[in-house]
Amino acid sequence: MLKQSVNDPQGNAVLTGLNSLGFKSVENVRVGKFIAIDLQASNEQSAESQVTDMCEKLLANTVIESFDFVLDEITT
């Protein structure tokens, strides 16, 4: 997601569209991206570390974006 301090033109366009369709209760929209990754790790801590490194080094532009992730399933 773009950081709150960064203008989100795509979110603004979606907000305008939703409001024009009658969804007047929508006050703000932020548009982000979703990435699904399958990986092998020996434990949850290793998986979290790997994904954090991936986000910081390639997947997110940490100057203007923040990131969060969820580990769905751990199999050993």
C-alpha cells in the first residue's frame, strides 16, 4: 500500500466512481497490490524473515509504500 502521506490517484478515482454510483458513505479509498508467494521454510520465523527480506529488497518500494503479509499455512 502507498503510505498515508503519499497521494493515491488511483484510490481517488475509485472513490469518485463509488460516490457517483451512489455509495456516498465511502469516505476514502487506498489501492494497493496483492502478491501470493509459495515458499518452503523450516519454521514460521524463517518464513517471516524470508518474506520480510523479499518485501524490503524487491516487492515494495519502502520509500513510498508500506507492506504487510499473512502466512496462510505452515507444513513441516
